[in-house]
Amino acid sequence: MKVYIWDMDETLILLKSLLNGTYAGAFNGLKNVESGVKIGKLWENHILQVCDRHFFYEQIENFNQPYLDVLNEYDDGLDLSDYNFSQDGLGVPVDALNKRKLAYRHRVIAEKYRKGLYTILNQDLINLWNSLYDLTDNYTEKWLSAARACLEQCAGQRRDMMLSMNSNNARDAEFEHVNVLVTSGPLVPSLVKCLFFRLDHMITCTNVYSSLEVGKLQCFLWIKERFTGPNVQFCVIGDSWEECEAAQSMRWPFVQIDPQPSSVHRFPGLTPRDLRHYFSIVYGPTDEDSEEN
């Protein structure tokens, strides 16, 4: 089983480089910088509104956790259908009582993530979202749809039998291989970005990690513990030095994303076959590699 560990910003999606103009700047005047900035600001507004209105972000912004399941032991399974999240007094200190309140919110966030944005947004907002996605995809030379297609191809075939692995999330092992997200951004906005950029069917909510407080290396250690096994291989794909150093510490292959138009390590361009090449360098060739050659 291959575990693909992806960075988010400037890897699977483009947002920061739209806002600061660096994406357009790499095209040497062929792209309108202001158009990219405008697109980026529209995404920012939509993401923050959904975070605050539907994913408790105003309440839990200062209580960022590295992943949704981290507080599962504090969730007593209370029926939350009539629970008043605005009146339960969530705050400091982050003791057992407040961790339970956070765990309740995490449970609801996971449920909403699994159901998707179509159950949250009204039709007008859905139309705006779809239009903005298409506008962004066209502006970025199909970066978004190419990255999404790569994730789908990396995941491989759906499977009926789950792999036997030391994980409480075996229910998420729906495909032959696994896509995991490790982002330096806060957890809730990162989950909402996955929804908006149509990555949620390939990256489950339990496979999204925020390294904001703990660092990428700690997240990689957790991922290795989750997916341990004799035939599990890992590869990290991202654009920053932090995931590069963390991957080196783990002795995992690392693929450096380069947004320059001439680079093959970007989207469109990067393919699962390219990634399998990096796997083979560290882990040796597989039957799949032999078939391709």
C-alpha cells in the first residue's frame, strides 16, 4: 500500500500565490496579476464565511488541534441534535470539560465534511462556488482539476476488503492506496478548503492533519504509526523546506513542487507514474513499475 502525503497550499491548490501575485508573476506578463488577486480574495471570503457559519471556526479558532480524532476519548457520545453550541461556555483552560466540548464540535465537523458542501450551501452559493472553481481552474491552466485527477489515480481501485492495519480509521481505507493531507494551516479552514476544492472524496476528514503547532515531523510520525505494516510505503509531496526536512528524517521520498510554468513537478504535469519513480528509488521497483517499462 502506498501512502501519499500531500501539502495543501501551492501543492494541491493555489491560493497564497494568487493573493500575492507570485503565480501570475512567473508567467512574465502573460497573466493578469490583479485577476489572480481578485480570485484569491473571493476564495478567502467564501472559505471564512463557511468556516464561521457552519464549522464553529469563530468558537474554536484559538483551540486548533492537529487532527479531528485527537479528542475522541473525551467524546461521551451525547446526542447533539438539540445541543446549544453557542451557550455551552467553551473556553479556557483547555481541561477535560472543554476538551469534551471541542470533541463535540469535531464530531459535527466530521459529519458535515462527510456529507459535503451540497448539504450546507443553498443553490445560489453552490452556483457561485462552481463558477469560481471553473474560473480558477482556467486561470491556473487546469492546476486544480489536474491535481484532483492525480489524487484519484494515486488512490487506485476501490476495494471491498479493508487492509489489516493498526488504525482506528480502517473504515477510511476505501481505496487501494491512501491520500493524506498535512498542512501548516489551521485544521478547520483546511478541511473547508478540501471541500471547496473538491478533494474530499479522495482525502477523508480523518486523513487531514494540521502541523501548525506540532510541526510536520510529528504529523509524519503519527501517520507512520497509523499505517504501519510490512508492505506500506510513504511519499511526501510539497513545496516547502519543512516537509522536505521531515521526509528526510523519516527516510521517505520527497517530491518538490515547483510552480514555474516550465517545471514538470507542478499541475498539470506531475503524474502518478512520476511519483512511483520516487517510490522505486527508496523502496525498489515493484511489479507495477515493471509493467510500465
